[in-house]
Amino acid sequence: MDSTIEIRRTADRIEGGAAGRLRRRRRLERSGDGEALTLRAVRRAQAGDGDAMRYLYLHYADNVYGYVCSIVRDEHDAEDVTQQIFSKLLTSLARYEPSSVPFSAWILRVSHNAAIDHVRARRSIPFEEVRSTEEPFSDIGRERWGDLRTALDTLPSDQRQVVMLRFVVGLSPAEIAQRLGRTEDAVHALQHRGRRRMREQLSLLGSAPTALAA
């Protein structure tokens, strides 16, 4: 069978059995035929073949998601990181040499680096540095707190409430859900969107992650 047709049919078969959402899958499916097909798909994807890219995404996205989730410890963040990895795959594939390492090992290495970068960026927002109003601020502390307050003020009320309860008050997602009468999934989603919007606002204010790192 022609490689292009086989890749397209395999992608269609995987897509037909997909649940729609990413799910954690830790075990990589490895077989001689599967590795050979993946290698052909990689070569065609490097040449810009859309079906080959679709095959790589459908075949490895759940593995990448599961691995990223084990590092970032947040399903919504893991989904974002996974999508970012595959959205940049066409560019990053140009650096992949099939003779050096199997694609499955390479994509997990890329995933590891992306997840670690995400964790570092997330930790750079200094909610831990928020002090009591009775404590003296240095000039830098005042500026950081001012930027945080400005960023918080841009959030919709439900996102701001969740962010404050989670990172300032220190409640768990379950406690927040109980207090607000929402599901934990809804709390996670609001926290995720609020944190992402705050990062964007802090960047616009000039509070780059490196400047805010503890």
C-alpha cells in the first residue's frame, strides 16, 4: 500500500475511535510495523504533508498529554502545553534526525522541555510573595504588588474570585468549589483562564517572568 494512503487511513481509524478529549496514556504503543509507519509519517510531515501531521498528533497526543500532566499537575495546563507542542511540531520537526533517536523518545523529550518551561513560567507569578498589608514593602515589592492588583482588576469577577481564593487565601479547588457552589472542573477552568490572563497582563505591564522570579 502507498505510504500516503496508509498514513491517511491509519489517521482516520484513530480519529474514528477517539473520545474527543485528550486522555492520559502512559504506555507507548511500539511495534516494528508501527515504528516504520511513524518514521514514514515523520518524513512526510517534514515535507509538509498534512495527513502525516494529523497521524502524528492522533497517535502521540495522548502520550504527550499524559506525560506533560505528570509534570505540570494540572489537566487544563497540560492540554494547553500539548496543543502548543503540536502547533509548533512542523517547525521543531526540522531539527529531528530519525537516525539519532526514535520519534517516540524525541517527542517525549520535547514534551519534557515544554512542560518544565511552563512550570517555571507559572512559578514566576509571585502569589507566594503577597504580604500582609501591615508589613513594610520595598520599592520593588510595592511595584510587584501594584502590578498584581492591576492584573487582578482586569479579570472577570468569577475568575478573580477563584484566583484570590486559590493563591492568596490558599484554599484547595475542592474547598473553593464548595464555597462557590461550583464543580471542581469549573473551578479548575476559571483558575486556568484567570492565571493565563494575569500572565498576559503582567507582561503588558512590563513585569516579565524573569523580573518577577523569586
